Amino acid sequence: MDQTRHPFDEALLSGYVDGELTQGDAQRVRVHLEQCAECRRLTDELLDLRKETMNTDFEVPEDTQWDETPRGGLSRFFQSFGWLIAGLWVVGMVTYTVWQIANESESIRFENMLGFGVLLALGMIILSALIDRLKTYKDDPYRKVQK
């Protein structure tokens, strides 16, 4: 839109259609719409689009279509093993921290265990997701879709 003839943009018209403007902004838009056929046409189009959108039925997919469990045995193994390592790592870190506090000792091994445990657990979980993606790559209907 031409800024000299139209003191606002389409986002403001969209906000007007949705009833999200302040009273002052809505009044400004109403006054402008009385004088501008182009903006009235655009506002009517936005109203029609909003009405069609609100009247569109949306079918919620079944729960089985939202399943996020690993698809294959190897993937399931890596995911389970990764979460097991993560859980054991947390228990080990808590135990080790309590032991260090009780003995008032400082050690570099704590930082090494911290880093190694996190990397190993996350690596296993990411590997399981990668395996799933590679298995479904051939059948993925959206892989050829471009932006």
C-alpha cells in the first residue's frame, strides 16, 4: 500500500478485522475505511478469509498417528540405552557430589564425569533419532518439497 494515501499497513487492517486493535486505532481505521474503497475491498477480503477459516472443519488425527516411539529395534535400543545412561549419570553425579561434600575434596574427575556422561547420553538419544530419520527418508512424502 502507498504510505502517503494509507496511513497504516495491512497488518493494522488484519488487527481491525480480528478485533485486536485499541479503541483509538480501530476508530482511525474506521474513518479511513469510510473514505478509501481500496482499503474497504481489502478489509472485505480479510473478513471473507476470516469467515472461511473459522468455518473450516479440522479433523484431529488419531492418537496412533502422533506416535513418537522409535520405529526400529536398533533405534529403540539406542534411545533406551541413552536414557538409561542419562538416569544413571544423574544418580552417579548426585552420589559423587554428596561424597565430595562429605569428604570436602575437590577433584578434576567430577568435571570429566560430568562432561562424559552428558555427551554419551545425548549422543545415544540423538543417534536413535537419526536412525529413525534415515529409515523413513525414502518414504517421506515431504522430502522433495522446497521452500
